[in-house]
Amino acid sequence: MTGIGTAIARQDYDVIIIGSGMGGLVTATQLAAKGAKVLVLEKYLIPGGSAGYFEREGYRFDVGASMIFGFGTEGTTNLLTRALDAVNMSLETIPDPVQIHYHLPNNLELKVHKNYDKFIDELTAKFPHEKVGIHRFYDECWQVFNCLNAMELLSLEEPRYLMRVFFQHPFACLGLVKYLPQNAGDIARRYISDPELLKFIDMECYCWSVVPAEKTPMINAGMVFSDRHYGGINYPKGGVGTIAEKLVEGLEKFRGEIQYKARVTNILMEKGRAVGVRLADGKEYRAKRIVSNATRWDTFEKLLPKNEMPKKEERWQQRYEKSPSFLSLHLGVKPEVLPIGTECHHIVLEQWETMEDEQGTIFVSIPTLLDPSLAPPEHHIIHTFTPSYMKEWQGLSSQEYNHKKEAAASHLIERLEKIFPGLIDGLDYQEVGTPRTHRRFLGRNEGTYGPIPSRKLPGLLGMPFNRTVIPGLYCVGDSTFPGQGLNAVAFSGFACSHRIAVDLGL
Ligand SMILES: Cc1cc2nc3c(=O)[nH]c(=O)nc-3n(C[C@H](O)[C@H](O)[C@H](O)COP(=O)(O)OP(=O)(O)OC[C@H]3O[C@@H](n4cnc5c(N)ncnc54)[C@H](O)[C@@H]3O)c2cc1C
């Protein structure tokens, strides 16, 4: 099946990957390293998606992610290190001694130190009556992590692999099966009763899962709450965008191909099977397997006809909804804005009731504290963002839109003055992004950060793996198991490439 007129069909790829986000690139590099002929099609100008970057007036800003897990040196959960290594690449990283400095209601100030004991001591000093509960909860997170970190993380859809890991690590596997249907909030409530400490655990989850603990799968919580003290948080020198750049370099060394400004408009079907893709310019490419790194909503509503959505996807859409997008400020600031000893990552919230609200919780990253080369001399970057829904930004004239953006940016900066006094006067550069910006530049439906449970679900059980009901079509990235975050989508890339490699007999 070819398009009309301009189409040029090529049938010689093993795998085509739609999108060069971290999920897509890990899939591509893993498959290329195994000898597959791989083509990545990216609609934007550079790779990385939400882990990309942009440059303005001497600043190199991360578009999204900048608290990076997965660069540890030991165990099996250091998936970014492993993904680069598979294509003979590596990156210099800068360890961050503190994951997050929390500035929470009722003057609850806390730092999550890389040193686990230091963090637990600081938390128990704030909640001495909950010392036992705190230990029990975080110890249980370690149990999850130790199970994950004992085994090679590949496709849970591959029975021979499952048998192999079960025989190699029976207790770890049984541990994971136990935690798979559980949520962090239920486990926290088993041990902890102080309402404020439970709110803190909610925030510990919300700041990466964008849902409170009762909806956050325990597998993800165990991973995040332990790996930050094990592999740690490590910032890639040169900015987060270098991870994608290095993966592309590795991909090309292994004869993989990537095209930019290549927007896929359709997944081509033949006899009920995905066989290729069509680009916006009419070109068509065919391959034995097609992988979509676009969100599930984009894949099944735009790249495939919405009115033919498989029942399984309809059910998934009932269980999961789109998380909010973000209002983002990329600021260049003078150094005097940052008090001595400022940490790289901050979370700010004034009232617990507003944690999940539109523009409630504020996230802050200052990557130049770890890598000063990202800003002009004597300047810093502050990237701050707060959840915001697309509906807030639609139906506005361009004048109204610009006015609303400016007002929202000013309000956010005013709130940040609490931790950075003098921020307004110290501004050197400002760029504001809204959910519309995230949709436009990251190609994400309504600019969403990713899927979140629409009601309380049994842990991660409902999150789909990489195969879809459409033969030949796979999904990878944050709409697949185990969800959002660079290390998580790297996991999904390892799993997806593993399943495809087995299917192709590589
Ligand atoms: C503001 C923000 C802050 C974040 N902070 C962190 C953090 O600190 N730590 C962390 O680990 N994670 C963080 N995340 C989450 C993390 O960045 C994402 O979960 C992850 O990068 C998603 O990767 P992905 O591969 O699923 O998809 P994406 O990054 O969305 O990549 C998908 C790619 O596919 C392309 N594409 C889509 N449709 C098409 C098409 N039709 N044709 C061709 N190409 C297409 C897109 O252009 C994009 O490049 C943050 C995200 C945001 C938005």
C-alpha cells in the first residue's frame, strides 16, 4: 500500500521508530547494537523530546527533565549508563548531593540527601514520634528496589526471559509480583499515622508521579525512593540534551538512521497489520516492525483512525487520563539571587490543599549549580515549572494569550521570591512556555506529562507493556510500563527492543 503521487516506498528496514524521545532512542540503539536495520523518524529538529534542550543568548536550557536517575555505576537499574554503553558511548556526569530541597507548608523544610541515613535522620527529627513508621516505610521501598536491582531489566512479555530470571532470582521475582498490584499510599498508611507526614509522602510521590501516594504504584516508588540514595542523581555534563545526542551518535555508529523534520502522519496497515508509516511530505517507509514513541493518545487517535480504536485501548483510556502539562519558566539570573548553599532541585508549596491544583506545586531546577558551562559567565539558569492544564490556555486571542502568560510568569516569580529573595531584580533572561508550547514542540497530546490513573488502580498492573493488539505495532515511552521519567522510559526501551529482537529472531 503506497500513498498517492509523491510517495517513495522503501521496504528494507527491520524496525521503524516514530519519535526520538529517550524511549525511542533506547529502543533504536539496543536494536541497532543487535544488528537490526533501524530508522528513527523525528518530527522536531533535534533528538530527545522531553529530554531535549534549546539555546538562547548563551544559555542552554533543558526543556524538561533535569533530575536524572539511571547514571549509577552498579546494579542493574542504571539504565542510562547501560543504554549508552551498549553503543560504546559514555557521558561525564556530576553527582548531586541532594535530590530535592522541599519548602512545604507549616515551614516544613527538608532535604533529601543522597546519604540515606542523613535523610532519614532529618525526617525523623521533624517527626520523632513516627521514627519506627518512617524506617518501616522506606525499608519496604528498599525491598522493592533490591528485587529490581538484582535482575536484568528486560521484557516482561517474554516468557523465556521470565523463566530464566525466575530460576536465577526466585525471591526477587516473588517480591516484585507481591508489590506489582500495590500503591505506595497503602503501604505508607500501614506504618504511619501522622497526617502531616502522610502529606509529605504524598508530595514525595506527586513530585514525579503527579498523583498522591494512594495512586502511585509501589514499584515506581520503591525505585525512586531508593535509587536516589544508591545510584544517586547525576547531571550530565553539557546538559540533559547530551544524553540523546550521544545515543544518536551511537545509533549511527551501528548503522542506524535518524531523520529530523520527519513528521509521521499515519501508520500504514495491510491486512490488519502495521507495515509502515507515511510522513507529512507524503514519503512512505516500510519495515517488519513499527514502534511508536508518541503518546498512546497520539498513536491511537491520530496516527491510526480514532474511530477504529481497539477495545483494549478504549479500556486503557478509561483507566488512565492525561496528567496536566506545565507552565514553564526558563530564567537566566544573576548569581546574587541564589543564597549560599542553594541546592539544585526544589519543590515549593504553600498549602497542602493546593498540591494537585492548577499551578499549585512549584518545581525548580538550577542545573548551573552543577554545570556552570550552561550559562554565560557569572549567570545561572533557573528552570521552574508548575502543573497547568491545556483548557486554561485555549480559546484566547494572541493578545489575551500573551497577557495571561506574562501574568502567570509574574505570579510564579513572586511566589519564588520566598526562597530566592531579589529574584525579580536579578532576572537577565525569561522565556515562558505553556501547555500549548509543550504540545507544539514536544508533540504531546494536550502537552501532557503522561498518563495518570483516573481512579485508584491496583499498582502498575494496568500499565500496558510494549506489544499492542495490532500485529507489528509496539509502543514505547511513558505511556507504557513502567511510566514517566527518563530511567523509566529507558526501561521501556530495553523491554521493547528485547521483545522485538525475540520476535525478529535477532
Ligand atoms: C517539564 C518536565 C520536567 C521533567 N522533569 C523530569 C526529571 O527531572 N527527571 C525525569 O526523569 N523525568 C522528567 N520528566 C519526564 C521525562 O522527561 C519524560 O517522562 C520522558 O522524557 C518521556 O520520554 P518518551 O520517550 O516517552 O517521550 P518524549 O520525550 O515525549 O519523546 C517523544 C518524541 O517523539 C516525537 N514525535 C511525537 N510524535 C511524532 C510523530 N508523529 N512523528 C515523528 N516524531 C514524533 C516527539 O517530537 C518527541 O521527540 C519531565 C518532563 C517534563 C515535561
